[in-house]
Amino acid sequence: MTASARPLRRSPAAWPAVLVASPAALVVVHATGVGPPVGAAVGLWFALSCPGAAVVGLLGIRDRLVALVLVMVVSLSVDTAVATALFYAGAWAPGTATAILVALSLGGALLQSRRRGRP
Amino acid sequence: MIMAPALLAGGLALWARSLGGIDLRAMDDLGLVSVLPAPAGAGIALMVLGFGLAVRRPDHRWALVAGLGALVVVLYGTTVAVGEAPRGPVVWRHAGVAETLARTGTVDPTIDAYFNWPGFFTLTALLTELGGMSSAMAMVRWTPVYSNLVLLAALAWLYRTATPDPRLRWLALGLFALTNWVNQDYYAPQTFALLLFVVVVAVLRQWFTPTPPPAGDDGGGGDHAGEEDGTVPRAALMGIVVLMAGVVAASHQLTPFAMTAALAALVLVRRCAARGLPLLVGVLTLAWLAFMAVAYLKGHLPVIAAEIGDLTDVARKNVADRVAGSPEHRMVVRTRLAVTAALWLLAAVGTLRLRGARRTDLGMVALGAAPFPLLALQPYGGEMLLRVYLFSLPFVCYLAAAAFLPSPAAGRSAASGLAVAGCTLVLAAGFLVSRYGNERMDQYTGAEVEAVEAMYGSTRPGGLLVAGAANLPWKSRDYERYDYLALATTWPETGGAAEALAGAEQAMRDHGDGGAALILTRSQAAYTDLLGLLPPGALEELERMASASPDLEVAHRNRDAVVFVLAPEPAP
């Protein structure tokens, strides 16, 4: 068994908190109309980390490098899939895309928290 | 122990202090090296040497991480740091495509090829909105630096699946940083798709490698979880792989074919347990072509079909036609070919040395060779050889590094250290020439960007934008609402600038709503001169004639550009 494939029954403790705090920060930034650079940093952080962390956090990968790369790349892939689907469906609206990604993040946080709570 | 960090820090300081001495306006057709101050070059050399020394002591990981990061900033950020605007016309166009999607809310595949593979641009539209930015241009400038850093992180993972020897892994990463000269790391679908391609391969090598390895494969001793390992849910991992493959299929024309070839190669050498995956990715690729890119195929299928298998045409467009232009530019192209050949030769030596050390990894060899059949597919506008180089580069760099460090016991001698130092220094010099050889035309000044703004201010959506050549920072807004004309593509055989100007004026007069403007810039002239597309000085002559024409008037002029519009009709 290798370092990157050690069994993991719990996601890293901070992930569920990040998956809740990041969308919250995004909502605050948008509601208050904070623009770049703070608004851009919050928006890009959310887009580049949360969708991937919601999924990868459930996989039980403890290796930091592998998890970091997967979180970013899966985030980009999920973002792209959501945006592309909305465009082709004729339903593109930034708010809709954001709502879907926020729901995914919160869902991931919930699942990871429940898993952490198991004995 | 202190030597490597000292060289890295000293080199970085020397480079940083020299930045102010770089005058990009003074470049000739050799590009950046023609204006690079000697201390800056010396700083880069010191950093390369420092990194090479650090590789010999891989237990000091912080020095390697910081050293490689600094090297990437220096190698990929020099012209970004001293330039005045994002380089090259393509990033501006890509921002325009994303702006069109965000503004219209729909994908109209009849506009052009970008709208048949819109994945990356829908992502850009989303990121722009989430970041509260007015345009994607706000995040494109430093893309070459951060895209290489992210890619190197993915490669660090990939190389761990190939060898337990940290020296070999770090040297391979360093070689990648020194040889990724092909300029496919700017804000573009190719940059995005290459990252996903590498991660798909890393996932498969980490979790879908059959154990034990087949005959003839010594496995290399890399970090594989093995197919029996059940600690990470395979179905979820496969779902992620399919998601990434689907996103690549929706984002880029060529990468899905490279990915299919790579996965098929892995299965062929029995280094991928997911044997049906190449078929699935191939079907995804063809399904996207058949159902989502129909508009593109309708207009291009006969041309694409005619080019398949025409190796003479591929060789002509990818090599012969590229060794053209000014004498300095021909030297740049020959340097690129030499660097490419040297790296491939090193990889061949590395493959043999790995075999001799009984550390063959057939998977890495197969992945390095997999993109080459793409050459038979089509010339890809004369860029297929570049793309083959790019798709094979992650694996070729590993094999090339193995030429010096085929086993953990090898490469400990002073002679070996000198060989690594000499090779990396030569590659660094080759990188600066190869990557930045077109810099005179790739760089845009603030004045040129200002002139493009003035051009948009002189016209309205629906108008006609005429340029001497299509090398300028345009199309970043209202992409689909303007008509574009580049005179260099229809430059008359006889009559030269006078005929070209007459044609431009006629087109401007004939155009209906939105008005029309003719823009001539410094970088357009550099582009046509450097590549030898027009007779030397042709666009300067065109500008003189346009300035003297009674049918045109100057709407904007600065030191690097001029914008003309039609003069008002004289009163009867």
C-alpha cells in the first residue's frame, strides 16, 4: 500500500468548514458589491477549490500533492461542465451557475461532516 | 549544502536587478536574447546551476520547491514583467469569445470553430462573472507563469508514479521547465486541456496500473496503488476521469485525440487496467464531433479528409514552410528544431539506460511515443509537430532525465554533475531563443492597445475592421459583431501597397452599418517582416500611402499605431 492510497474514512477536518465558509464569503462579496481585487480573489478561490474539494474530500486521499492537484482540476472540470450545460440548455445565468456550485459545495460539506461523525 | 540556495537566490537577485535594463522596443528578430542584459542571462544561468545542485541533495525539498518556482517565474515571466500588455493576438480573441458567450447567453456554432468547442470559454465566462471582473483580460497576463506552476505540480505527481528516486523526479521537472518553449501555456483551451490530459494519465497510473507489471517492464519502482488496492473508490475515480475527458472533448479540437492515443498506448503495453477507457474516450471525442461540432464539420470536412495521411504536406507545413522569414528568424526556427532533436535524443538515451538499469517503465515510453501518429492525421495549420512535441513533453522529459540518473545509484560522480550542468545550461539558452524568438511581433505596447480602443471608438458593432495583418490586440469585445479583414492574406501579387490600399478603401466604402476603420501598428509590421509574409517595409509603405490618401483621414495616431477612417464625402 502506498502513501497516497492509505485508507481514509474521514476527510481532512478543515474541508467541510472551507466548503461552507467559501460560498458564504462569495455571497457576502456579491451582496455588498465588492469588486476586484478582493471580490476576484474570493470568486476565483471559490471556483478553483470548492467544487473539487466537495468531491475529492469524499475519496479518502490523504496525500497533499495528489489532493491539491485533484481539487483544482476537478473544480475546473465541474465549473466547465456546469457552465457548458447551462449554455447549451439556453439557461445560462451567472446566478444559476453560482447557485449550482454553491449547492454542490454545501452538499459535499454535509456528506463529509456526516462521514466524520461516524465511529 | 548552502551552495545551491545561494546560487538560486543570487541568480534571482541578479535577474530582478536587470529587469529594468530590458528594452523590448530595441529587439531584433532574434527576440528577447537580443536585448537581454548580460547580468540577467548570468542570473538565469546561476539559477539553473543552483537548481541542478539542489537536485543532487533532494532531501532539501524546500530549496527545490522554491528554486523550481523561481525558475518558472524567471523563464516564463520575464517579458510579462517588462511588457506593457498581454502578448500575442490569441488571448485577446479568447477573451472576446468568452465575452460573446456571456453577453448572448447562447452558443452559436455558426460563428467559428471556437463556438464548436466552447468548454474553455464557458469556464472563462463563469470565472469572469464569479470574480466580478469586467473582462477576462483581467486574469490572462500572468497565465504562462501560473499555468506552468500548476502543470509542474501535476507532473510532480505523475513522476512519482514512475520512480521513487526524488533526484530523477526533480531533474525531470527542471527539464520540463527548460524545454516547454512552444508557447502553449497562455490563456487558451490548449493550456487547460493539457493540464487535464496530464492529470487523467496520473490518475490512471496511480490507481489503474496492473500489478505485477507485464514482461519487459521493470516497473520503475514508482508509486502505484495497484488494481487490487481498494482503499480509494475506483468507480468515483473513473467518474472523475470520464468527467475530465468529457470536458476536454468539449474544449479543444486536438487534445481528445492525443488523450485517446495516450490511453490506447497504455492499454497496448498493458499498463492500464481500464482497458475499455480508450474506446470510451474515443467515442466521446467522435460523439462531440458528430453532434456538437456539426457546423464546423460541414464547412471543413472535405479539407480535413483530404489532409489525412498526407505526410508530405505535413512535413512541408510543419518544417519546410517554417524555416522562412528574416535570417534571424530562420536561426530561431533552427534553434527550435535543434532543441527538439536534442531532447528526443536524450530521451532515447534515457530509455536505453533505464533498460540497462532494469528500471524500464513501458508506460512512460509508450506515453512519450503515443502522440507521434497524430502527425499523420493532419498538419493542423503547420502546428502539428509543435503539438506532438507538447503532448509528448511530460513523458519525454522524464526519459531524458533518466539519461543522467537511470537508477538511484547512478549520477553521483562529479562528471555526471558536470554533464547535467552543461546540458541544462545549453537547454536554458535554447529555451530563451526558442520561446522568445518571436517576441518582437508578440509584444504589444500600451500605445497599440490604445489605438485599438480608438478603432473601436471610431466604429460601431456591425462595422468593418481592417488591419495590415492579423497580429494586433483586437477582437476582445463584440467578437461576432464586427467583420474583419487582414490585408496580408489577400496582398496583391502585383501593385503591392497601392493595390492593397485601394482594395481596403473599396471594402470600407462598400461596408454598410457600423462604419469602418483601417489600423496599422508596429507589431503588424514586425509580424510580416519577421515571418517574411510581405516584402520588407510593405506595411510602412501602406501607411505612407494611407496618410496621403484623400479618401482617408486619421482618427488616431500615436508612436506605435495609426487608425484611419473614411474621409467625409466632399459637399456637392
